[in-house]
Amino acid sequence: MTKNVIRYCSDVVIVIFLLQLIACQTIDEPSVKTTLQVAPGTIVETPSVVQSTALAEKTITPDPATTLTVIPLPSIPPTSTPSPIPTATPKPDLVFQLAFTAQTEEENAHGIWVYSNETQKSTLLVMASPNTHIDPIIQLRPDKAAIGYTVSEADGTWAVWEVEIASGEIKQLTPFFSLSEYYGFLEGWSPDQQWLYIRLRDTTALQEEHQITFNLDTQESIEVDDFVLAWSPVVPNRYISTGEDNERRILKVADIGGNVLTFQTPKQTRPLFARWSSDEQKVVVGFLELDETSFFILDLKTGQWQPAVTGSRSMWVTGWSSDGKWVAFDDGANLVFFDNWEPTTATISEPDFDQITSVNWLDSTTFLFKMTGNLYAVNPELSESVVELFQLNELYPNLDPFTHFIAWAP
């Protein structure tokens, strides 16, 4: 019995020793569910239990020594949503020339300047003679080789001149007209450069205006009875005017001494201005109603009117892009581009300023404008592409506030 007790006790001791040994081995053995050692920057997928789905949550562990830079993808603002003008932007690779009137430092005289964006140099092309005044409205000749301008003399007369851009040679184009009766300023040339288009403003009744075409060969002028809204960019002496037919407003497309086409207007108010497309297939027309201006596009082949944009009383149409896709408008605070192919609008605005002035289209995708003394360019396809070209006020601190800027690619 004693042996049995001893044996039993020995067996118990052995069993206890074996159990302790097994427990120690279990503690020292690695766990099956060990934590993975992940290198920096590795994406770790951790299953996440989501009701009725099997989504995986992704965690990115960045390298502590690396600074992450977030580069947003480019985006196009929604249609008709104003896009603020950037304060600092790179200069685009544009080659163009800019002409305008500005004061000179000599005896406070003024003249016509030409600035080259390629060379970043400006040239005083024409300086006004003593006791004369160069009108700030200047025009580029169709061949882009000369600039036309009006000069008022001290004796109360005025005449139209031109200056060759390359040589600086000046030439008087018209005889002197009396300033006591009316004052004229050049609106442009006919496409064949045979005729000048001149707008006359009566000095005794400033609201009355007339139009004449002046033949450069014969030195003869023809007064146009109708109020001319715009001259054709394709056919010499073809113009758009307005009139009435059976108490309804009509738009007329007429050739001097030739045929006249009439179109009933979509509004009963008088059209204020119009601009041809470069191929003369369409025209955009503005109608003033109370405190707003409504613009419509007329297809001259079909006679159909299409609504374009509506803006304030001060909204003005600058013109069409060369490909006929865009029409540019401004109201002094906003630029609005109307897409003629897919009727939508793109708006460029800056809420802190009220001094946006359109210049003109440089090509089919680049529009130039002036704002608070600086010159900008924008592509209406990407309204966030506004770029500052240069600061006009720093180069020319005495700019005439009524200066008419013209730009062109040489």
C-alpha cells in the first residue's frame, strides 16, 4: 500500500512536471497571428466588416523623412461661374505687338506707341506736333502694316492720317475738315483698303452721328443715310444698319448703291451695336431694354435669331474669334465669352475691381484685355488660364484713360 501511495505520488509529480514543461514551451512558441512588419510607404489592406459588403480599408504609411506634396488635378470651372483672376501667373509664349496713345515726358506731349512683347521694347511711333491732338481711337490697317488715327489741329480742323509701323513714315489720308460743324474719327478700312470708314459726331448736337466712306484714290466721300452699326470684314462697303418697317424694328444688310436685305428683329427696341463674324455668315446684335442689354446672333443664311447673353446697360460686344466659335463681351467688371458652337458661356471676373477693358482677339484661342493698368491674356476654353503679360502703368504712367488699345500678331 505504501508503494502504491509512493507510485501515485510519483505519477502526480511527473504529470505536474510534464504539464509545466508543456506550458513553458507554449509560451516561448511564436503566435500564428503575428503582426506583419511593413516597410514605409507600403499599402496595407485590413479587412473591415461592413454589413452586406466586402470593402477593404486602405492605410498609407508615409516615410517620416519624406514631405508629401499634394498636386491637384486641373479643373474647368462650371459654365457661367466666375473665376477669380490669379495674382501671380507665368507669362505665356505669345508674340504680338500692342499700339496705343500715351503721354510722353517731353513738354507733356503725347503720341502713338508700339510695344513688342517679343523684344519687350516700346517705340514712340508718332509724336503729336505742338498745338495738335491725336485722338485716342486708333485703328489697324487690314494688312497690319500701318495704323490710322485722327489729328485735330489748333485752327479747328481735323484729318485722318496713317503711319507705317516698320518705317514710321506718316501720310495724310483725308483733307482737313472743319471742326466747327462736326468731329470725325476713323472706324477702319474696307477689306480692300480702298475706302476709309469715318464716324462723324455733330458738335452742335452730340447725340447725332453720321457715317461717311472716303475713297482714298478719288478723294471723294459718300455719306451713308442709315445709322451704321458695323462694316463688313469681307465685302467692301457692305454694312449693317437699323430701321423700321410697318412700325416694326428691322435690321438691314446693305451695300452702298446695291441690294438691301432686311430681317425682323427679335426685340422692338433699337439695336445699338453689331459685330460680324470673320466669314460674314453671322452677326451678333445688342438690344437695350430698360436696365439690361440682350444680345442675339443672326444667321444671315437662314434668317434665324439665337439668344446669346444678357447683361447690364454697359455690356458691350468686342468681337468674334477668328474661327467663329467665341464672341467676347464685357461690362467693365466682367468678361463673358459665348460659345457659338455649343451655346454656353464662360465668365471671367474679379470682384475687387471695376476696370476691365477689352482689347481684342489675338487668335482663335487668345483674348487680350486690360485691367487696373495691367495687360492680361485668357483662353476662354480654360477660364483659369488668365495670365498677366506686363504692367502697363509701370511702363507708361501717363496713359490716356480713353486710350484705344489694338493688338496683333506680326
